[in-house]
Amino acid sequence: EPFRFFSSAFLHGNWLHFGSNLVSFFVLAPAIEIIFGRFQLSFLLLFSIFIGNLFSLYYAPFSLSVGISGGICGLFGAFITYNFFVQKKLPPTLFKRFLLVSSMMIGLTVYMGMSVPQINNWAHLGGFLGGMFGAFILLLWNRRWASKSSSLFFGILCSIVFGWMAWGWSDLLSKPYPKAFV
């Protein structure tokens, strides 16, 4: 059921989970919307959710996963990719606010992911990498950079990561499911 790759992002475990994701989104979304635009923000969020759920399916196939935090981590990845390749910053006040709040949110995400066993770190990592890759696609599409060495490096890196995932995916599909899931 392919719709589960996206629908799980709009379910949350409790009100604290929902609230923390909502605050993170309202901190990140304005900066990403300024950089990429409204429709590209939607693309980055959905693409990050999808890649995060693929990572979750591969690395933790029998765990339950809810929440949009993989997509939010993807927005962090998109922001980092933009600043690395384009070298343009947001207005100074917005950029400082974003860095302060995002570093606190990344620290909290890593801390909670290591201390609470129910948190799906694979969805966070996959969403982060998906956001980086999605931003790379959008930057190429909009031709906002001219460095061939940077695009070659990132293209090779993405090919290695997604090739590794595809190889692992074929390995996962070749394994039988436990009887409880058949």
C-alpha cells in the first residue's frame, strides 16, 4: 500500500509529538519558502518524507513509524545543501534565528533519538539525506549554481548512497517475512 509512505507522516503518537513537530515546521518553513518557494517547499517536504520512510522500511522494517519529523529533518538537509552550494545567506536576522533554533532542534532530535527507543532514527536520517538530494535536484532545475566540481561530487555521493540503498532493498526483498507479518 504505497500511500503509507506519506500518510504516516500526518499521524502522531501524542500531543507533545505533534506540538514539537509543529514548532519545528513553523521555524523551518519560512526560511525554506524564502529560498526555494512555496511549491518547492512542498516537494522537499514530501520527498523527504518518502525517502525517510524508505530508510525506515529498509533498516527497521518491523517498527511502527509516525510523524513528520523525517520531512522536517529533510528541510534541515535542504537548507544545508543550499548554503553549501549557493553560498547565499538569508537576511542576517532570519539566518541567526534559524541557526539558533535549528541547532537546538537538531540537538534535541539526536538526544531524544538516542534516549527513547521508540523514535525512528532511520526516518530522520533518510529524511535528512532526502532533503539534501531534493534540494540538489531543485538547485540543478533552477540553475542556481555553476560549479561543475560541486555537482559532480554531489552526484557521485548520491549515486553511492542510493545505489547502496537499492542493493540493500533487493537484499530485504529476498528475505522471508516472519510468520506474524504474513
